[in-house]
Amino acid sequence: RRSEPAAPGMAPARQVLCLCVFLCVPLARSQPIRYSVPEESESGSVVAHVAQDVGLELAQLGAREARLVSEDSSQYFRLERSTGRLTVRDRIDREELCGQALTCTVSFELLLANPLQFFRIEVAIEDINDHSPVFPEEQVTFKILETSDPDSRFPLEGARDLDIGSNSLQAYSIAPENEYFSVSFQGHSEGDNSVELVLQKLLDREEKPEVTFSLIATDGGSPPRSGTTQIRIVVLDANDNAPVFAQKLYRSEVLENAPKGSLNGKVFVLRPLDYEQVRQVEVVVSAADSGSPPRSANVTVRIVVLDENDNAPVVLHPAQDSSPASSELVPTWAEAGYLVTKVVAVDADSGQNSWLSYHLLKATEPGLFGVGTQSGEVRLKRPLSDRDAVKQKLVVLVRDNGRPPLSATAVLGALLLDGFSDAHMPRSGLAADSGDDGGSLTLYLIVSLALVSLLFLASAAAFVACKVCKRKALKEGTVLYGPGDLQSSLADAVAAGTLPRAYCYEVSLSAGSGSSEFMFLKPLLASLPPQHCGTGGGAAGDDDFPGGLSPAEEPRPQSPGTLPAAPLSRL
């Protein structure tokens, strides 16, 4: 141990001697003298009255050369010989001297000479609250999934306080308090502590994507000290929300003739629309996210097709076909305002695009006729005169109210008649004029009638030819004759193809029937000898017709061309 520096007049040899004696001689007292002093005490602060405590007079301290001796070279205290007080020499930092130890003691000896005597002194350094809790980081960031369950815990590194005992770290708090997190703290005797953030309420990134607050660590000193760190909670998104449309029904408008690919909002036209066929279209739009599993929502989009002026007016009356235009009859006695006819037209568009107006475009006698703009009625504007042409031609323009407007023309004629009996011009002239327009139609009618006539004649000729061929085939059928011997003259006659007028019958089968049909000819002779008839030349034997009639059963004609039914049944 090093002793307190000796007096200026003391020789170095004497110091060495005293040190050796101090090391070799046992301590005078076995029990140390104990004092305490707060750390960070100022220099000169009185710790205790040592002379009084060891029972020495103040004069003895100087006479016996009292001094303080420690094992190391550190000298935190000094002895005042004049007063006998133990005072603080230098500022003492307990945390620097002893760290986190629960007790911190400085030991040294009071050495007296003449006679040699030692007193052991121990001074306990008391802790004061001179350190605040300190966090290792000024800001801590947590990334937490929004689907984390309540009561989930998230540990973090707590603050450190160098003080001990009641001056050490005692509690944590959150400022400002929030509904999502609380702090849990459990201290340990060895100085370590466990700090956790506890989730109190389910997070919602869509409602609050980030939560920030301060975490405060407080010790138990008086006054208490505290340390702060900033906590930043970043809420991570999870697929917990299905897509939501702002409206239950969307309404969009598009022109009916919008080209393919036209964009209106986010709706594309894939093919042209026709307002006259489709007034509105409803489609279901589905929105799906990319989560796992994906979530989706549907909404109805109603697309209203707007009318466009794409249809020209169509004239219904008078008819504007390829046939000659009809003429309206106007009596010569008609006065101004007389209704000649009415032009009727329609437009397939709607709204203003279908509003029609009528205008007189051209007339044979300008100023003679007028057309109602809205009604289409053709009326006389003045009375007729002899100078007016008998045949009048009017061209009426029918125009809609679209942008741009579309139009059609109606051509009509008028004949000025005197009492509906005679026209100012012969009708032949009118027929000649109309004949020029319908000449081609007349030619078509003539050709058609000629073709129909030829077809009829060919069909009639074919029918007659078929009938003639059929009768010829019937005549060439098989002929059967009754049994019996013919006279040689008759046989010769048969061979020659000419038989006398006798009861000779021809039986033939029709080609169109599946059953036997008989046709009987009228008798050519009044009587027939009772000989058998044969075929070809020469007599035929009885074998030819075994079931033939006997002479006794020879039938007699009752009427020309008829025979009794009984003999026929045996043929």
C-alpha cells in the first residue's frame, strides 16, 4: 500500500521504513471503522471526525504523525490533523468506481507512529440518481402485418440506467397513449429487463397505415429521471378487403355509331351500336385483386346508347317506287287553301333527329302550290286560271332536324280537271308520257307472256303424245278367242287378219293395273258357227281352251256389245 505523502522534512529512508512496518505489523484493531458518503460529493466535504472516533486527541494526530494509507495509489479522502476530520479529496463517481455493483466501498488505513498503530477505515459510496435511462436507439421501427391478432407481443431492447436500487429503471410508459399498443415491463435482479409492445386492437392499414408514439423509461430517483425513444409502427397490408365500387350502378353514355375501340371512361366499344336496335346495354364488371386468395366484387354498368342522326326520312305517301308517279286530281273551281294531298314521311331516329319539316323544292307553276312546313299538306295558294298547265309536277323536300340534317324528296303530280270530267289535255298525251317511263316494263310483260304461252303449248303436246302412246300399247295386247273349230274360210280369214262379223271377243290386260281387266268388243257378226275360234291359221285342238264353251252353251247377244255374266265366268 502507498501511504499519504510524508511531511516535507521526512527523509525517504524513513518512508520506506514505515511502509515495511505497515506491511509486517498486524493491524491494531480487527474491526474496521465504517463511514458512508454520497457519490459526486464536492471536494472538502466532511465524511467523519476520525480522531474522535478512534479516541485520540487532536495533539496526538500531529505528534504521532497520523496519515492515511491505501493499497493502491488512488486517494479519494484526506485527514485534517488540525481538526481530526476525514474529508473528500476528489469527486467520486460511483458508477465509474464500482460499476453496477450493489455495494461500493473504499478501504484505507489510519497509520499512527510512536507507538505504531493502525486503524482500518471503510467508506461506503452511496449512489445518487445522477444518471437518466438511455435507450440504445433514438428511433425504433416495427413492421407489423395488419392481420396480427390482438395480444401479440413485440419485444424491443430496453433502456439502460447506470444507477442502482431505487434510482435504477423502474417503469415504461407510452406517450401519447393510443388504442393500439401498450407496454409490458419485467425487471430482473441482475439488472436485465424485458420490454415488450403488446397489441391491444386489430390494425387496419386502410384506416391508419402508420402509428407513432414515444416510449418513456423512468427511474425511481428523486426527482425521477427518464429517457425517451420514438416508436414507429408501419402497418403492412394484407388481403383483408375485397374491392369496393364507389357506386352500385354506373351509367355511361356513348354515341350509337362510335367506332370500334372508342373509349368512354373505361368502357370500350367492341362493335358499332345501333340506337334503333339497342337503346341501352347493361354489363357486369368484376374487379379482382391479386391477393391470396383473391377477392373480388361486381358492379353493373348501364350504357345508354345516344341517338345519332344516321337515318334519312322515308316517304310513305305518295309512294316513291319505280312505278310511274300517281297524279292527284284538282278541280278547276278549287279555291286557295284547297287540300291537294299530304306528304307523309317517317324518320327512324328519335328526339330532335326525327323532327321533320316539309319544303317545296320545285314546281311546274311556282306560287301555285304551297306545302305545310310541319304537316306536309300540299294546298293551293291561289285559285286556278286558264294559263295554268293541266299537268303539274311537284318536288317536296323532307328534312329532319339532325346535325347535320338528312333529307329525302317526294315527287308527285297533279292534274287540273274541269269538274272531274274532261282534262285540259287529252289523256292520250298523259298516257304517252307515262308510256315513255314504263316502256321497259311493258317489254318485260310481253316477254313473260310469250314464255308462259310456249310452256303451256309444250306441256299440252307432251300430254297428248303420252295419251296416244298409251292407247297404242293397249291395242297391241294379247287377244284370246273362244274354243271350237273354225271353218277353213274363217281360218283363212283369220290368217289374212280379217274375221267375219262373229262373236269374237278380245281380252287385253291394261298395263297400269295389277289385276286382270277385260274389255269386250261388240259382236261383228249376227251369228257365229259353233266352231271353235283359233288363233293364227289352222284349227286348234280342244286342248287350247279346255274350259271353253260348248255349242249348247253358246251365248246369245242380248244387246250390242253385251253378254250375259254367267258364260263369262267360265272363261
